[in-house]
Amino acid sequence: MAWESNDVSNINKNKNIEVPQAGNTYVFTCKNYKIFWVYAIQENGKQIGETQLSIDCKKYEDNNISISIEKNKMNVTVFPNEGYQIRNISIGVTAGDIFNSFIFKQKGKGDLYR
């Protein structure tokens, strides 16, 4: 899958998107597929939902993140991290026979990226 984004200027050597403690909103546009959906979300290594079928494949929100997909655009808002630990969020997307993932690494209060 080929992607374009409004701002992923803070990508580290592991290809993680570095998110400030205050949070940020990102818009990802898929350039070569008109339709795709979320198949998995993990926060700090823990799968969200009992199974992948328990998450809405086009829209999801909790205390840490909001994801919405419309046509070939995915909006991701990472909310402020009020904790002191780094928060890692992984979003897996698919168009059926192809898969891609986005990994967000967010600072905690007073924390530096490691």
C-alpha cells in the first residue's frame, strides 16, 4: 500500500511515528487502494478487543486514540498522554490481500524518546 500524509516528519530509525506528549492528528491517504479497513489495534503490545472482529473496521475511539476511515483517507488522532510512560500504538490496515501497519510512539510526561 502506498501512502501520503499531512505530517509524518517525526519518523525515527525504526519507522515509528514519534508523537508529542500533547498528542497530534494525522491524515493518511492511500494512493493505490480506494477502500481499506482496520484489522488490528494494539496499545502497548495489548490487542484491543477480544478478537479483531470486535473492533469496528472503519471507526474506533478510546481514551488514547481516535481512528476514522472514509474512502481512501484515514484520520488518526492520538490524544495527550497524561502518564509518565511512553505509549506505543499500532494500527494494522488491510485492503483484503495486502497489509500495512502504522506504529505511533508517544512521549509520556517528562519522558524523552529512547
